[in-house]
Amino acid sequence: MRATGTVIIGGGQAGLSLSHHLARARQPHVVLERGRAGERWYSERWDSLTLLTPNWLNRLDGGETHVPADGFLGRTEFARYLREYAQRRRTHVHEHVMVAAVEQWRDGFHVTTDAGVWRARNVVVATGDAAEPFVPAEATAAPSWIAQLHSSRYTNPSALPSGGILVVGAGPSGQQIAAELRRAGRDVVLAVGRHTRSLRRYRGRDIWHWLEHLGDLERRIEDCPDPEAARQAPSLTLSGANGGEQLDLDVLRGLGVTIVGRLEQFGGRRASFADDLEGSLAAADRRLRRLLERIDDHVEASLPRWAHDPTHVSPVRIPPAPAALDLASRGIATVLWATGYRRDYSWLHAPALDGGGELVHEHGVTVVPGLYALGLKFQRRRASHFIGRVGADAGFIAGRIATIRASRAARPWQAPPLGGTRPVPDRQSRRASARGTLPPPAGAGALASLAR
């Protein structure tokens, strides 16, 4: 058994940023990564992917800047950046180490991996906002002759079976993949549920420029009327392809993609869709217009001589969508699930989860002493999970670890009160966890490595 002060699980941008800050504070630690540093950018992204955020938003603390500032890095470029960052900053990364379980033990934790066991005072979950690909239950009823894959396994159009593709999900991944497949000459049907609509540029500037100037990226979770709704809000549908091109359902319709409502079910050879497309489009348009009005108000109040006038934005207009499709007659051979990811903490044997299996935390500090999270959506601010802004949260967690370590020598350690309103595990759960016998949360999947 090896020992260290802090075990960081996950060697992506969050884990590497925390390693940088802990090293600066001279705190002993290791980073455990299931593959290479930044593995998800190698193995769970399609070949042509570009970042949605411009280069000026993608610099890690202490890392090199990207040029040009308004450009967009490709997947392989950013993966290379992470590896070079890990090497140059001398982050303590142990690559190709799979984490099987984390158990609370006395005043620390045992981290069981396929390369042995680590004992640590602190454990930081730094695997991003969600690590496990999510496929809805409807997938089990799809025709047996249909190939199915999650967007995390999509690489390029030529790797799919010949024939049409039903893409389920109209978030950034779903819309980008649908556009790429259609441009490759494939017949594409896109099933649309709740989504956002955005502009790549407005009044001559990238949309992220305006979100930064409005203060939206630094909006605190405490300032949100409904924190859970803020965390669950869909991501902006943008594309960094071709230097940052406009992407929305209007663009996809122009490319020849068939737009339908939310997928409800499969039955025999047919797929049925909800009659909700018009409502989804209208809701996305309303959200976009509210944002553009805020930008206009900001320009008029702060930049009265701004040279670029407001851009006229027409509503997305889609022809009436079919309520069902005969997949065989349409030639659909593949269903691609662009349905996002979920969190799975079944490997975590410590009383830090609520009844829904989610980590109980405030600003990344859980109710279990020494257990932290990093890189979650809206962890402290809206940009907490952004590549170039996770460093602020990493600095916060590193500072807390360093402060508690320094104070432990002077007095018995106690977790400072967080002041949160989330439930605290009961005494029985704490005793069970201390023995390493606390079961996984109800409904959790099989034991899985978090090092993703």
C-alpha cells in the first residue's frame, strides 16, 4: 500500500489544474488516470471535433496561451496540450491506472486500483460533470437489425454502417454530428427534445465575448433562484468547426436533415415521436431572444458608439414533422444516441450521496471530511466546468486542503461548517462507511472506475 496526502481521480483538465495548484502549495498528491492524461479527448470524441469555446477561454492555469485567441482548437490539438501541460508542470500523473473503489477508512481513504491500493487523507473526484454515457431505456426496444452507438463512440461517417442514421438528441454533439453526416451524403433524421438555440457571433463578436462581459460566466450558484435547474440547463448549441460556424436547426434543415420531435418509442419497424417539436423550437427561440436583448441593453448602456448593429434573427421554421417513421422503408440502419452522460458513484463507499445518488457538496466540499469534487457544472459559478475556468475552483479546493493540513498539527481536525441545506448522512451510515461496508446507492450501476 502506498500513501500520499491527496488522491485526485481523473487526469483531464480539472485533475491537472488541481495538481498544478497543489504542487504550488507543496501538498503531496497523485493523479490517477485510466488512460493517458486527457484520455477522454483521445477516446471519447469524434475525429473532427473542435472545441465550442474560443482559444482565449481554454487556457489552463500556468499553461501556455493558445493562438490565435479567437480560433478554435481541434480535439487532437487540445489533447496534446493537456499532455504537454502535464509534462511541463510536472503534475503527479499515474497513467493507465483504473480506480475500482474508494472507501472511507478512519481519518482518510483507501483507493483501490488495478495497480494496488493508495491510502490518502483526501480524495478529489475530478472526472468532469458526468462520466458515464447515458442511453435511455427506449434503446432496448429498437429493431434488432438496427446498429446502435452512443455519441462517445462515434468517430466519423465512414465508420458507420451504410444507410440512414437516426440521431437522437439535439444538443451540441447531436447537431454537430448530424451536420457532419449529412455533408457526407448520409440520410439523417434528428429527433429533437429540449435544447438551446444560440448564435456563434452577434454584433460582430463571438457569443462568449458577450457572456463574459455580461458577467454570466462568473454568476454564482447562490445567485440562481433555482440552483438545480441551473445545473440541468442544456448546453449552448455551438460549433467551432470551420473557424466557428453557425449551427442550429435552421442550418440543419437547409442541409437536408429531417427534423422530428422527441423520440417516444420503438414498435416493430417504426419509431414514434412526440408532438412537441413546435413547442421546443418556440422555447429555444425565446431563450435566445432574452439573451440578445440583454446584450443589446449592455451595448446601449456601456458601448453607445459600438459600430455593429443588432443582428436580425428569424425564428426557426421547420416543416410539420411526421409522428412516426418506418425505419426499414426509410433505410435507417443506425441509431446514434447523442443523449449525454450521467454520474455513477457506485464505486464510492462513503456517506456522501443523497437519495438520488448525487454527491452532497457545497462548492465541491462534501459532507465527508477530506472528500471533494471538482469540475462539476455550476459547482461554484456557471463556468466551473469550463476548460479555462476550472482552475479557479481548483485553487479553492487546493487552498482548503492546505489550510486543513496546516491546522491539523495544532488541534484535532474538524470540518468547518458549510452552511448548506442538503441532508447530512446519519450516524449509522457514517459507522458503516468507516468499516468499509456502506453499499452503493440504490439504482447505481455496476462497480466502475471513475478515472474517466
